[in-house]
Amino acid sequence: MLRSILHLTWKIPKWLFELLSWGKSFKNNPILGNYWLNRCGLHVFRVLLAHFLFRFRLLLLSPLVSSECRREFINNGYILKENFLPQVQFTRLVEELNKFEGPVREVIEGTTVTQRIFMDFEERKRAPEFQRFVRNEKLDRLMRFCSSKNRPPLFYIENLCNHENVDPRPDPQRDLHADTFHPCVKAWLYIDDTSDKNGSYVYVSGSQRLTWQRLTWEYKESLEACKKGVERASGRYWDGSFRINKEDLDKMGCQVKKLSVPGNTLVVGNVYGFHCRGEALEKSNRMTIWMQARDNPFNPLFTPFPKITAKAFEGVWKKALTRLDRGKVKSGEQRNYYGRLSRLREEETVD
């Protein structure tokens, strides 16, 4: 009895904090996952408030980018810029990434082996071309605006090894989904050309907008996510990363776009919009510099000190990753090693 009381004493403040921040798990938080609260509109209210504050912060940060960029991001949900870096700089960056050795986190998703190296300020000291990319003024201003937080993102090297895993399993990245209930940003600088061969990024243009159809769908999905045990439909409802089927997508009238792009293309996407990893038809690689910016959506303000805040956030996230690693490695979900990312030689991709 005493243990239960002490457990609740610690858990209740945590659940309330998540309610007022980025918490999204309908399973792990009984407030967020309460059927009657969501029947009264809790989830939809959080969606509406988060989007209102997001647009408010974007308005305040609008001087950071051109009007063309603002329109593209708000209307389509993503910004695409080919030939982002000068070709000489891009070539040097590719050479550096292919040779770079660092702490790799490797997970299996479907038939794909996903490898990532978290490039915090310490790792970037060993990668001068990567650091030069991070300091690119166009990138800095674009990410500070699109995040709506005036803060540079977290940086990774990401490498997808398609058809490396021969043991079939569900792949959550292949289904159209929204990452969470509020607008937030991920970005990719593509090192490899992308096509059906190695799986292009797929984005549903305009699906980030809060139409009546989208809000109705959010309401319906929040009630599904509250179901328990055998009543819960298959799929990842409980974690707040909702999947959408073709029938519901057709009702919204949005356009699915496959972004097959050449290397040296930057894509910045609002991942509240529906997106997924396209199917790769061949054994192949797809390397990117992967960036993400996610913060408390209910904070109406943004940081006036982007560089200091980014460094502090990197430090906190690095400690959090180390803590998460222990459980994932122990369960066999993740493998950690120090070294290079796996890259197919050209002759291996030819029959």
C-alpha cells in the first residue's frame, strides 16, 4: 500500500508535466490515455493549442527566412533545396562521412538496418567538413525558423542498409504516419541520390494543415488509442504516432509525393504531416545528415540564445541517449559499436 502511494506521488507530477509538454503516450500516461477526457476533446484541444502557438512563433521568427521559404513551408509542409552546398564542399563532406568513425547505434526496422551516429559538439570537432555544414548560415536560419524555437537542431549521420535483415518483421517507418500531435521538424541532407532503388522519402503535401477533416480524424484516433488490451486495434496507436490508411487520406484530399532527389539536396519537413520511408527495391544504402528539432509545443516563447541553448540541449540529450541505450542493448533491440557506417561498394550493387 505504501509503495503504491509513493509510486503515485512520483508519477502524478510526471503525468501532469507530460500533459503540458510533448508527452504523447496513451499507454504510459493514464491522463493522456483517459477515454472520457479524450471524448471531451483533450487530445484535440492539445492539437489546436500546439498549432496556434507554433504559428505564433513562426510569425515572430519570419524575418529569418525569405517569404518564398515561408510560403513553401506553410503550404506544402516541407522545403526542398537541391544543390544546397557548393559542389566542392559537398564532395569533401561525402569523403569525410564515408571515412568517419564514431559511436554507432544500430537497430533493425523491417528488412532495413538503420545506423546512426549522434554528432554532438564533441564529435563534430573530429569532422571539420561536418562542422562547416552545421555552421552554414542558410541552414542555421532555415532550421531556427522551421523549428519555431530559434534553436539549431540535433545532428546525426544516418545510414540505411536496405534488405540487410533477412528475418521479416514489421517496419513502422514504411507506413504513412505523423510523428506526434504537434508540429515539429526533421531535415535531411541527402548524401546519396534517392529513388525506388534505395527508398525515397514520401510526404503527403498539405497534410500538416489543420483542416476540419484532419481534426475529425485526430478525434477518432484519440479514442482508438485509449482502448486497452484486446480491444486495441493492431498498429502503433498507443504511442501517439498515429498511422493513416488510404481511405482516411482520400477524405482529406491531400497529395502523396515521392521525393526522389539527387545527392546534395536538403529537405526540411514538418513531421506532423504524414510521411514515411519509401520501399527500397534493391539491396542498397541511403546516407543522410539527419536533423531533428523537437521542443515543448506549449511554450509560447523561443530562445533568444540559439547557440548556447543548442549546446545545452545536446548535452542533456547525450545523457538521455546513454540512459536509453542500456535498456535497448540489454533487450537486443539495439547494437552499439565504434567504427564506420556500412557502405556497399559499387560493384556489390550490380548483378
